[in-house]
Amino acid sequence: MHDLIIIHEHPDWQKPLFAALEKRGIDFGTFDLKDAAFTPEALPKARLYFNQASPSAYVRGNTRAVPLCMALLKAIEETGAPVLNGSVAFALELSKSHQAALLKRLGLLGPRTWVFNDPAALLPIKGDIPWPVLLKPEQGGSGARMFKLNSYEELVQILNLQPQLWEPDNLLLLQEIIDHDPAQGIVRLELLGGELLYAMRVVSHGRFNLCPSETCNPEDGDGDGACDIAPTTAPPVEFIPYPEVSDAAVAGAKAIAKAAGLDVCGIECIETPAGPFFYDINANSNLRGPIGAAFGFDPFERVVDFLEATLRSIA
């Protein structure tokens, strides 16, 4: 019996958190989803579980980690044990169409989205789609399988040439491109326990993998990160502390976290004159140490504070 079990698939992402937990003397164990098994009759025992699985597992050859994680979370929840970022939060992260529907329900701005399992189904409405648009997977992660397409014909061509784009769930979507200044980038807000931890601007320089983990996008920009989908000559992604984030962006992110039951999350938006356009919700929140340091704290220590407070509340 541990006080805490971290459920994960990418141990390099977890190293700063593990170090902070060890420093604090918290009794914790881990459940690595890459090649694992469990039985509902004898689940790994803990007072608290923290899900840190990512939908991008398949880009690292760990496709089976996602369904195993969902099965494990549901089995644990059936026992009544508390799970942070449990099955409901994880299901939201696995579905960009669900995220788009949530934004609509909350009255928040988001890009128009077309979900399909056969491009032929889009043929009658191709004139209504504001080309160019982004092709995205339903189950996203690390910028995988994202393309800017200028026409319906390009969509058909790329799916004929790369049928593997349908993997792992055979569902894709097209999403409206929201105009913004690329030099300003997008805004990512990290929330912990429903409150803003910090915000940062992320300048992509044309890259799609905007994972804030220093494992994926090293601070020195040296080489391609561990989760890059393909080699690129584009400049490294820039992560810039953003204390000037708008009140509207913070309020919208808090509303998303509350409605979705997200205990720890990273929410991405684009600031426009009409207000923030939200477009990505990450339940697996990869924090970035140098950004926290710019605000005067270690973000992983803040997560441990939150975990300790949660443990006290269930004592």
C-alpha cells in the first residue's frame, strides 16, 4: 500500500515529479502502462492515484498503453478510490471532437470542426469548409498526423498516400485555422486544482509538436526532441513566460477545467480581438521548469503541494 501511485507511460516526462516527490519523502509507487497487466481482484494499492498517461503514446510505439490506462482507471474508480485526472478527464483528452463540443456548450470560442471517417462524406459540404484548414487526428498528441491542407483534393490525396494517418482510431477531423500573429504564438495556460499556475506564449516556428516538456523541446534547442514526429529544419519552439495573459483566457480555462473535472491540465488558446479561441485541452500537463522559475517557483513542487493537500483531505 502506497500513499500515491503515478500511472504513466513516459518515465522521462515524470523524472522532475518523481524527484520532487522523493525530496518531500512521499511514499509513492508507479504503474508503467507500456507493458503491464492488472486484475480487478488485486489492483495496485494506494490511497490516491494520479493519471499522467498521454494520448501520444502511439507515436512512441506504445499504442496499447491508452486502452490499458482507460481500463485500469475505470477498475480503480469502481473501488471508490480517488483518482486525479481519472477516466472522464482522460476520455476528454482522447477526443478532439468531444473537446470542441465542450467548448460549444460552455459558450467559449473555438475553431469550427468537421469530424469524419471517410473523406467522401465531406464531398457535399467541401464548399462550406474555409480552406486552408488543419487535418488533425481525433486522438492527438505531440503534433502527430497534423497537416495544413489547401483543398478537398489535397485531403483525398494525402489519405490515399498515407493510409496510416487513420491510426489508431480511424477518425479524423478538419479544423478551421484561426488567424494570429505567429511571432506572438499561441497561449498555454497550466492549471492546478482549478487555479492558474502560470501562462506562457509558445512560438512554434512552424512546428506542430509543442509539448512543453524539456524532454521533447529542450531548453537549449539542441536537436529534435524525443517525441518529434519527423526531422525538421525549423527553429526550435520558444516558450516565453506570459504574465500578461488576458482575464478572458484565464476565466475560460478555469471554466473548462471545472466542467471537465480536470485536476491538472494544460489548455491552449489563441488570443484574438474577438477573444480567446480555445482549441486544445491536455489532461496530461507537462510542466516546464524554466517557466515556473521565471514566476519564482518550481512547478513540480507546486504539484507535490497539491498532491499532499489531496492526501490530507482523504486521510
